Amino acid sequence: MCRVAVPLQYCRVEIPGWKTFNLNKGKTSAEVSYYGEGLETGQCGFTIHQVQELNNGELKCTLGISSEAQESIGTMSLIVAKSPKQPELELSSGTDQLNVYKVDDTLEASCTVRDGRPVANISWFLDDELIDDTRMPAVYELAKEHLLSKVQNLTRKLRASDSGKYLRCVAYHPAYPGQMGETKRRLDVKYAPLPQRQPIEEFGYEVGKIGVINVTVEANPRPTFEWTVDGQKIREGSLDNTGIMEAESARELENGRYLVSLRIARIGKQDTEKDYILTAYNDQGTQDYRVKISTNPEPKGITKFFRQHVYGVYGLEVGVASIIGIVVAILFIILVISIMIFAKITGRWCFSGGATVIDYTGGDSHHHSDAISGDGVDNPHHQVSTEYINGNDMIKKDEKINTAV
């Protein structure tokens, strides 16, 4: 709509790719028709019935006004969306010059979306997690057809948790099917077996029955596994020399996680006193996991909380006995603090002051106070120059008594 506040003599419209149209109410063509309440109202509007790509560009309306010698001209831009090409993803090489990376390698990635109108928007994801660590995008415009290309760069220091995930470049554009297009690449990050809380404590085993010790290990590439029990090494897929213990083949879970099991055909009491050491190693490093088993049920409540969190926060090896000691110490401290607060409030024990002594021997009642101030009671056998009352017995001032030290 082009409009002015006075009546119009004519309304001329120029649309890219087409001829010029002279519009008025009631005049229409196959491509364009007049829109508005009439030239006498100062309105020069138009409707494009079916927009085509060649219409992209600058629209112009020229208005003829009877009171003016010159025409009035208005312009606007019409952007006809054109779908860009699918995103192109490029990754820097790893330390071994292949697309295999190691922990702490710096990954540089570039995503390019070419020849779109308008320019596409780009976002980075690791699987479904949005990555914000991106650089300012570069936008390039082609001279032909006003097409736009965008390049978005990403720099990321790789972690073990990135391995096995897909780095995704996602482009958003109104002309895409579903308004979105993407390209992705799976990351292969090498790392040594990851450490865990030590020792790993397992509960609920029964004497005389089969017991299975399970340890989940994270590593890439797949490690070699070996158990050590009482100095004897048991390689993955083999038995110990008694035939009672079997190191089962590790089972791959997902994203570099492996379930490693040691099967004991018959649990004995002496088995709960042993250390079971699992060694996992690959070309990135070696890691030992020490396991203790128990016939006790798994601890609940505060004990379990300490097992899970004390090590996680402070990196300490805390067993059940140590946890019980910690809990008892904390309860003792709380008790002492409570007693001190109670004594302070009630004026007892170390918070007591000097006692006021009443002399019943004189004609008048006189009050004597010792050197200690406050509301507390002093030693009732303390000697003064008058008589004291202790219970129902009168103690004369000349009598000798034994006093507590």
C-alpha cells in the first residue's frame, strides 16, 4: 500500500521481472490487481497474485497528485525466499593428522551454508546439546540474484564425554523443507580408562552361592582387561587356577562404556576379605579399579550419602567404618554445641556467676556478695565471717569442715 492524504490522479506500479502497471479500482490483470478504497482516498495499493522468484528486488509505486507538478514515489524491498544448499561441515585434523582426536585436542570446525535468500541462521549441537562457544559468523553476498552465504566457526577443547557423539551443524531457513537442514559428523576421541571412586564397594553377596562382581569402565579405544586376586592374574575370558573364578569377556554398552564381570562359582567367607583388582589398559593409558565385596546389604540413608558424595567432593577413600566414625564425630560436636548453648542461656556451669550470701545472725538482714559477679551460686561451704545455712544444719563460723577442691 502506497498512500497520501489527498486524492490521486493515477497509481503506477513497477515490479521486478514484469512490466509497469497502471492501477485503479476495478482494473485487474492476471499478475496484479488494485488494492484499496479508490484513488480518491489517496490509496495506491496492489496485490501480487502469485509471487515468483524473478519478483525479488525493489518495488516502486508512482503517485500522480493534481496539486503537485512532480510525482511522488515510494519504494520497498520484496524478498522472495530461495532455499540455500545443504550445510557443509569441515573439521580440523586430530594430532595424528586423521579425524581421530585425543582428550584436550582443540577441534576447529567450520559450517558453510551457501546461496540462500535471505541468509540462513546456523546453530551448533553436540547430539542434542546446544553449543554456545562459537565465533561471529561471516556473511558473503553474491552479485548474481542477491544470494547470500554464511560461514560459522566453532572452536572446542575436546573431552572424553564428547567421544561417540555427533557434532551437528543445523541451518534454519524458511525455504528449507521443514525450515531446517543439517550436516553432522561423529566424533572419535581417544582417552585412557577413566578413574572411579576407590575402593568400589559391592554388597548383598551370599555365602555358598554364585557371586558376580561388575565394574563399568569408560575408555576409547576398547581396553584390555585383567583381574588380580591374591596375586594371581586372570585375563579376560579365562579361569583362575582353582576353576572357581572366571573373568568373563567384557560386554560393550554404548559410547565407550564396557561392563566387566568376574564370576565366582561359590562365595566363601574368605572371599569378602580379599581385594579384587581390575586393570584396564589401552594405548592411551592404564587404570586400576579396587573392589571390595560384602555379605551385608547395601547401606541406606546417611551412610550411602557419604559413600556417594564425600569421595566425589574431596576425592577421599572412605569405607563403611570411617563413615560411621565421621557420623559419630559430627553428632558429638552437635551435642557439645547444644549443651554449651543451654548452659549459656540458663547460666549454669562455667557460665555461673558469684553467689549472694544472707546473714541470718544479725538483727537486720544483710546481704554479702563474694568477688564473683553474676547470678550463679558459689561453693556453699566457702568460709565467711558469719554463719551459713546448708540444708537444715547450722554451721558455726568457728567449726572446721572439709571442702571440695
